[in-house]
Amino acid sequence: MNIIKAKGYDEMSKMAAAIIAAQALRKPASVFGFATGSTPVGTYRELVRLFGEGLVDFSRAVTFNLDEYAGCPASDPNSYVAFMRGNLFDKANFKASYLPDGMAPNPAAECLRYEKAITEAEGIDLQLLGIGHNGHIGFNEPDDHFAFATQHIKLTDSTIDANARFYNSRDEVPKYALSMGIGTIMNARGILMLISGADKREIAEKALHGPVTPRVPASILQMHPDVTVILAVD
Ligand code: GLP
């Protein structure tokens, strides 16, 4: 693992955008895996700036997002598709961008379709990740095994509590999501993980230096051959 310590959120975001832009410059037809959450917002802002200045072009690049809430339409501002459009897709020129369809009538079939679409795109070149306080990546919650492929997941109470800040009441927070599996993420050729905030210091320590266990899903990244982590936790 290549672990970089950034001086703060802005520096982390600029470093992350530089790595993503470099990937697009090196391989214009890259397949990117993108993430939601507050952590990558600054990275997307910086990418939009680089694109606006003409320093990077995404017209041949394709993106797949990690996850989407089940039962959440694109018209819902809390949907991940709305988040991605607002922060990045409407402001840059990606060739095509995909997320799991949270409204699919058969979530299990949608998970299979999504996994197949990633395979048909010849896999992900660079997967961007944040981390949940319980060590989840995408929506792969702590469990007794690592989920292999994209699946329909019941969110834990701690994740529902964390997401409640975006809703009027806890009852409105989605309880299920469709998420790439740990296997999908581990198949990415390169991984860029961002960890920001003093409240993430403890889970960062466990994920990066603790035992590899499905109880801390992000700990599996220790086994991946090409991971860069940018930490802004001080
Ligand atoms: C959600 C997303 C994750 C993200 C996590 C942390 O659970 N599914 O991909 O990493 O939130 O979000 P934040 O960056 O806001 O702490």
C-alpha cells in the first residue's frame, strides 16, 4: 500500500484529482470506478476545475459507481445518481456513466446485469473509495464473509444513522442498497482510497494496519497489489 498523508481535506482532494487526471491522460479510454459520500466531493470539484481549464479530457472514459440506494429514483436528490450528476457528470465530459438501477423491479437480476456490464467494459482501471465508520466500502457492511459480486444489501443500523443527516427523519433513510461486492472492487486494477476527518482515524488504523477480516471490509485492500491511500485524519 502506498499511504500518503495530506495536510488537510483540500490537499487530499487535489492529490486525488491529480491521480485521476493522470490516469485519464495516460489512458484516455479508462474505466473509472467512482464513489459517493462527502469525502470525494472536493476531488470531483478539483476534477471539474482541471477539465474546465482544458488540462484533462474524459470524452473516451467510462464510469461505474460503487452503489445506489434501492427504491430511490433518480429524481430523489439523495439518490447517488443525482449526487454524481450534480458533483461531476453534468460538469465534465465522460463518455458514459453507469450506476446500479435502484428502481429495478428485480434487484438480484440488476446486480447480475451490473456486474456483467463491468466485465464487458474489461474491468475497472481505477476505483475511487471512501470508507464508512464501520469499515464498509461501497455498501459492503461488516459481515462474516466477503461478498464476491454486486449484490442487494441490507444496510446496518450504524450506516442508516450516518445517512440520516441527509433526511428529515430516520424513517425516510433507505434501508437497502445495490453495491459492488468486495470481489468487484478487488478486481479493479488500481484503487485510490480517501480517508478524511479525525472521526475516521480509528477505522483507518484498523483497515490499513489491522488484521484482514470481513468484520472490517476495507482491510481486504491490504491484499490488493496497487492501492494508494490518501489520509487527511489529523
Ligand atoms: C456511504 C457510501 C460509501 C462512502 C461512505 C462514507 O456509505 N456508500 O461509498 O464511503 O458513505 O461517506 P462519507 O465520505 O460521507 O463519510
